[in-house]
Amino acid sequence: MMRKVKYTKLFSEVFTEWKWLLRYVKKYLRSIALHIAIGILGIFMGLGTSVASKYLIDAVVSHNQETIVYSAVLAIGLAVSQIIINSVSSRIISKTGTKINTEIRSEFFADMVTSDWESISAYHSGDLINRLEGDISSVSNGIIAFLPNVFTRIAQFVGAFGIVLYYDATMAIIALLGSPVVFFTSRFMMKKIRKYNKRSRETNGKIISYGEETLQNIQMVKAFGLVEQYADNFKKLLLEYRSVKLEHDKFSILMSMCLSLVGLAVSYSCYGWGVWQLWNGVISYGTMTLFISLSSILTSSFSSIVSLAPSAVSIATCAGRIKEISELAKENDADAQKANELLEKAKNGQISVCAENVSFKYKKSPNYVLKNTDFYVRCGETVAITGPSGEGKTTILRLLLGLVAPTDGKIVFLSSDGTSLGASYSTRRLCSYVPQSNDITSGTIAENLRAVRPDAEDSLIIDALKTADAWDFVSNLPDGIYSEVGERGVNFSEGQAQRISIARAVLRSAPVLIMDEATSALDYETEARVLGNIMMSDPNKICIITTHRSSMLKYCNRIYRINEDGSVNIYGTSNETEEI
């Protein structure tokens, strides 16, 4: 009973995943149908070649010159036509497969970046890259190859069976003797293959994730002398993958050997029956040759039909991993119009930010990071958020950016006329952000800055760099703003990369500037210049900063300190900062 339930669950999962895949099949139905039609035509030409060869052999044995020429021309013509048709079919597969692969990858990437931040953060980036590359390749190949194979293999089996049945019904029955064995074996294979496929994908994801993290932190790995340790850990993951693969290969080899033995027994049974019929003069040499050829085709085509089930399971497993990401909760720009109205009002200094009785805890944590928090920031004000590490400073910024939503309470952006909008995807257009970590991407300095303002002229980029106190070192580079920064800003110091990140936020020219430990790599003098430049560049700008540095607090109108219990205390400026 338990086994039946497991198989029912397996079939249900595979069916659901294939149902999801059919939306791509519908989009490319014409190309797939053409591929199927050409494939079936090629199959029947191949069978026709076998029949023509039968008549050719009989003609040679009987010394019928006229039939020899006709049969030879027919056999060669069909064989050449089959080659041409197979080439056309391969071209169709290549073009359609590339289109499907491109579309699925594009949609998957869009699903990743538009998914709710907390949901997508539960997945390691290496695992997501593995799904983007490996799983999608398997799925796209499956869509363009699997369905045509279903039709062509069935057509091949039916065609070969029909020909054998026409010449000798007993031979047709003998050729199908191995079918029950193959059929029941496939049921066992389906469950095993799904398990191995899933384990293989997951293990490969771990390998990619570990390799990615090692390269991202190569400086730390070398600095602590951990090269050998990391290399050993990577090797352990590879050995784990090898173990899974060898186990899978062992199972596949055993199944293949069993099926081959069944096929061999059936083929020799057909061969023996054919020899017996030939010995008794019931059939000709040509018919004997045809039987040998078609008995092999019958056995192999039936095995191929049955093996489609495990293939369907493998494709469905990969599709399920893609579908899993596509079904994550998505962000949307539902309040775009209202947010744009607030953005216009902010240009005249008519915006403020307010948190009302906000409490928050992450989905996978039972503990609250923030409890009953209130704060406000008016136009032109700068506030600091302080507190011990790990107590919720960055969480407040995530709430402001709409990356996560309050568990209780609300954070709103307000205009002077009473218009308000809760922090969300839509309100991010009101904010510029400087993250705590280095987030400079490969490309030039100009490309990094233009990511937030594609139409920015060089002069605006230079002004932003000057505001961030970065122009002095950028102007001395051989290519200026068109100098390559390298992956994660590897060509620059931490302080330089941080100032480029600040310049990018300045160039965005949003009314709210959010800075997460954004000056941690700067000396005090540079920090003072940067903050002074930012405040002078736009007196109406709201600045919200998190910091551990007391030197930052003198620039702030208010300071909010997050306590260990998630509560928040508010302090004034100069006279009260010593209490923090």
C-alpha cells in the first residue's frame, strides 16, 4: 500500500511539472510539430530502406537483373533522403532549442530578481546559477527532443511491427516477448532515476556555491593560509558528487545489462525462428534479412518507448527546480503612479519618512529584531541609527527599501499635503542606497554609475564623483571614468570602492539617501568631506545612516539607538550623543 502511495505521489509530481512545461511547448508547437513530422518521415524512409534491401537480396539470389537495379536505386534513394531529412531535423532542433533555452533562462533570471527578497535569499547563489545553467539546459533539450521522440519511437515501433506482422505473425509475437520485462523494469527505474537526478543536481549546486564563495573571498583565504583547507573541502564535495554519479552509473549499467540480455534473447529467438523458416523454405533470404533487421528495430524501439518514462522523470525533476523559483512571491510596482507623484513633491522639499509602531521578525526566526519602533525624518534632516552589531540596524534599512515588510506597524513616505505611501517596491524610486558591503560590479566606473541613471552625461558622473570625494583618484587613472574596476572593485582599495558606491547613490539624485556603514573604510577627514559635500549638494535631501562611528553623529539631527531587546531609544544631537 505504501509503495502504491509513493508511486502515485511520484506520478502526480511529474504530471504537475510537465503541465507547467507545456506552456513552452504551446509557444513552439509549430516547430515541434514540424520536427515530429520530419522525424516520422525519416523513420518510414528507414523502414522502406529495409524493405527495399529485402527485395534487392531476393533479386540477387534469383538473378533478376531488372529488379536488382530498381531495388538498389530505391534503397540508395531512401537512404540518401533519410540523411537529408535527419540534417533538416537537426537544424530545426538547433534553432528551436536555442530559442527555448534563451526564453526560459531569461524568464528564470527575471523570476530570480523580481522575487521577494527574503524568499530568494533562502537559496544560495551557486544553487541558483546551477538551476540557471544546468537545469534549464536539460529542460530546453527535453522540450525539443522528448515529445518528438515519443511520436517517432511509437511510429518506428508500429511501422516495424506492421511490416513483420504482414510477413509473419509468429515472428511479430516473438519480437514482443521481452516487452513485459522492459515495462516493469521501467517502473522501478523511474523512482530511482528521480532520486539520483535530484541528488546529483543538489550536490553540483554545492560545488558551484563553494567554488563561488572561495573565489569571492580569495583574499581572506590566502591571508589566513587556508588554501589547502579550502582545496580539501572542495575535493570532498567533488568526491561526494563522484559517489552519487558512480552510484547512478552503476544502477544504469545494471539496468542496461539486464535489458540488453532480454533484447539479445529476443533477437536470437527471432533469428532462430527465421533460420527455421528459411530451412523449411517458407521464407526467402531477403525476408530472413528483413526479419533480422526489423526484430532488432522492434526490440530497440520498444525499449526506447519505455525509457521515455525515466527521461520524462529526469526532465520533470529539473523543471520542478525551475518552477520552484518561478512560484516564489513576486514584487510588483503597483503603486508606481502614487510614488511618482511623491517624487515630484520631494523636489520641492515636501517629503518625510515615518515609522509607526514597527515590529519585525524574519520568517525563519522566532525572535523579533525590532519591537514597537517609532521614528521620523523630515525633509533636509539627517538621522543616525546606532546599536550593537546584529541588533537590527540593517534590518531598518531593508524595511525602508521595501525589501521586507513590517510584521506589525508601518513605514510610510509622506508629503506635506497628507499623501502617504507604505514602503514597497514602488517607493524605492524615492531612495538612493549605499550598502555596507562592496557591491561594485565588473565594467567601467562610468558603467557602474550609469546603472542607476543610464542617460547621465560624463559631466554629471564627474560631479557625483567630486561630491563623493572620488574625483581626485579617478582623474589620475589612465582612462578616467572609463577605467575598469574589475570584479567586485578588485582594482581599487576598499575606501576607493566605497566612494564610487557613494557617487553612484549621489548620481541617482533621489530625495532619500540611505547609507549602511557607508564610510567605514574612510578616514575621518575624507568622511567629513564626503558628508559635507552631500549635505551641500541638496539641502532638502533626507539622509538616514547606520554607523558605529561617533564621528558621524555630529552631523545628525537625531540618533536612534536599537537595544538588544529590539526597542529603540531616541537622542538629540550634541548634548546627548555621549550617552550612546
